[in-house]
Amino acid sequence: MRGFKRFRSAATTISGIELMHRIRKGQFDLAIEGVTAPSVWNVVLLNR
């Protein structure tokens, strides 16, 4: 892999990887009533 062409793409990818690590460690609670996982992803990735 040669790298990312745009900083925003790299930042979004790294944010997603960090979020997955937090979910796996149990540091991020997805058990919010009435909220779906895709909507949580959108909020997290758009508001970094």
C-alpha cells in the first residue's frame, strides 16, 4: 500500500480504526436506546 492521497481519507480511516479498538475494549457503549450503529458511525466520523 502506497498511502493515502488525501489527509481527510487518512484521518477518517484512522478514526474508524481507533473507534473499533475502543468498542473492542468496551470503552464505547453502543447500547443507546433507539440509535443504530450506522448512525453512531456517521456522528463519530463527521464530528472529529
